[in-house]
Amino acid sequence: MKDLGAMSPEKALEYMKTTENLVIVDVASRTNYARKHFERAVNIPIENLSSDEEKELYLKLPKGRPVILHCRLGMIVPGAYRTLKQLRPDIPEISYIDDRPPFDEYNEWVKSKK
């Protein structure tokens, strides 16, 4: 596993645009996810889940694909990042966004690629 650690929103945006088969995991609450999220992101709302439910969802993430995690301010995501690293050594690259995610910039880029 390549541990890329915390990324600034700017660095994360470039990484998201250039990394094939990337899995984007949003660990914010269901309410925040419903308000705004990255296109094609998986929501694992850790604040709404028991620890067993959280682990079960992490185990369902696709094998062999890079993962980037995020929340809304970069406050709860470091714990999710540590948990996922322990549970899923089969993930080739793992990182997280250490601040506000660049939703609009990424989603506009995704739409321009269609």
C-alpha cells in the first residue's frame, strides 16, 4: 500500500483528475452528503453508523483500486483514514483531503469529460 497521507484540496483535485479507477469516499453525514458531494462518491457516513457498520462498508469497497477519503472540514476524516488503512491493506494507494473538498471544481471537470 502506498500511503499518500493528507492532501491539500488543490493537490487532491489534481490527484482526483489524474488517478484512474479512483474510489472517492465521503465520510460525512448522510445530510451533508445529500447537500453536496463529488460525482460518483461513495458515502460512508461514520457519524451515523456503529463501528461495526462502518467496518462492513469499508470492507465492501472495491479491491485493488486507489482510495481518497474526505469529510467537510478535514476534522473527522483522519480517523476514517487510519481505520481504512488497517482494514484494507489491499488498497494500492490511500489518501485524504485535509480541508474543504473542492466539490464544484471536480464536478465541473467530470461534467466537461462527458
